[in-house]
Amino acid sequence: MKKKSLSALRTKVNTSPGSLVYLGDIHRPSAEIQLITYNPEKVDVHTGSDMVEILAKCGDDCINWINIDGLHDISMIEKIGEKFSLHPLLLEDILNIHHIPKLEDYGDCQFFTLKMMTINNDDNQIHHEHLSFVLGRNYLLSFNENNGNYFDQIRERLIAGKGRSRKRKADYLYYLLIDRIVDNYYVVLESIAGEIEATEEVLVNPDERSSIQNILSVKRKLIDMRKEIIPLKSAVGILVNNDSDLIDKATLPFLNDLRDHVTQVNEIYNSLYETVPMLLDLYNSNVSNRLNSVMKTLAIVGTIFIPLTFIVGFYGMNFKYMPELYWKWGYPGIIFLMVTVTVFMIIYIRKKKWE
């Protein structure tokens, strides 16, 4: 867990259970609330920042989808809790943006929290946003840490009456929102897979110099995703097998499909995670090969100059009676001998394929 996350969690020390403390950054000046009430015949949309006014428009004869963008307004969260009689620990988990994915059944409502993950185009890093859902008899509450635009397509289809959303209960909308988040995990994993593939292409090309930073960046992203993906599989499994009265039997096939998606996401993640040690091994192998190449070159140079050094050293002996000292062709002869030895050594090294 990052140091910033640990520092944020430290603020909850010595607070009583159920205390409402927002642990994230404030991304917008004020929280916004949107209410969509619908049934097969009609749909109404209400948007604003006055919680009391918006909640007063909830209908008993329709499904009420209440979406909140921004979690820093504690009073707004408290009013929602009072309106729907939500447990204080549930409200506390909504505000804890560092919470791992989980599902809790409170009998009259069901709480589900997880992270929306997207790739930031500016720095190519994974952006996490804390989202929570509360499913009730005829309502669904969705809480977004910052931006609720992830569900715009679902809103548009719901308002236009396309698909089966308007004909189903709140549990089907509940499924659609969670499925939308899980589907985006494929996009993030695909981006990481592209990075791994690009890194592999560099590593297998002996003419290219790869950076260890590329491999470590991929590893950090996968470790960052681990705490979101692994617990999610357990949470969705509980959702499918919970046998709650809030989940209609007609929605169960869709939840089973959601579980299959989460399982597939886990398998893709595990496959990518297992690739990282292979990349590190390949990188270390390349570094060793380059080092061996340098050492081989130095050895070749040393091998060539050893006999030359011997010759120069031999004729550098200062003896009075050395016949070659008075030989007319002595100096050119020594140069010719050195060139001959050098050419012979180069031919011999190439024949032995030492280069």
C-alpha cells in the first residue's frame, strides 16, 4: 500500500466504529446528486445539490437510482443514511476509498464496493476511483469518489427505454453498473499487455538497449491491480451464491456471466503477472550477454597484443651483443613480423568463432 494511503488511514486512529471520515482528495467544490426514477411506462431525471429536495422526489411505485458524485460532503452521506436507514459501518466503508472490494448483506439492503480502473493518457498510469453501491427493495444508490460519467451509456439506454433495464428491478441495474466496471478491467489489462509485448520486442532484439524502468513500471501496475482484482473474485462469488431476496431469479444468469468475466480477468491478470519474472530474466540475460561481449572483445584485443608485447619486450633487452641491432633490415623485419602475427591471430580467432 502506498505511503499516502497509509497516512490517510492513520487519520481514523482513535475514532469510534462507524465514524464518517472521508479519506480521499476533494476533486470538486460540491457533491452532486442525480435521481432517476423509472418503471416500464415512464422515466424522470432530477439533478442538483439539494439532497432533501432530490430525495423527496423518490417514488414508491418505481425504481429509484440515486447517484452521488463526490464523497467529501459528509452531511450529504448522513442524510442518505437517515433516509434509507443505512448502517453506520456501511456509510463508513463508502467514505473509505482505500477499502478492498467486498460485498456485505444487511438483510434489507446489500452493499458492494470496488474500484473503477482507467489508464491515464497523460502519464500512462492506472487511475483508481472508489465506487460503492447499495441495493434496496426499490432503490439503488451509487457513490462515486469523483466522476460518475462511467455510466453515461447505461443512463442513456435507461432513459431511452432501450434494452431490458426499465422492465427489470433494481438488481438488474445493480448488475449493469458492476459489469460496466469489470469490463473496463479488460481495457486496462490490454494496455499492460501491450506494454509487455513492446518490452519483449526490445529485449529479444540484440541491437536495442532496454531500460529496467519499463519492466518495473509494468510490475508496479500489476501489483497495484492485485489488491483490487483478487478480492473482487471472492466478492462476486458471494453475490452469486448469497441467495438474497433482493436478487431476482431472472437476474441470476447475468450475475453468473459477471462471475465468468471476473474469473477471466483474474486469469488474464495471473498470466501477465507471471510474465514479469520472465522479462526480468531476459533483461538480466541481455545484460550478461553484453558484458560477456565486452569481456570477449577485451580478451581478443589482449590475445592479439600478447605476442606483440613479447616481441617488443624481447627486443627491448639492452644487451651489447644482439645481432639484429646491426642488421640493415632489422627494424622493417620486426614490423613485418608483428603485422604477420597480428593477421595470423585474427584469422585464428575468426576460425575458432571466438568473436
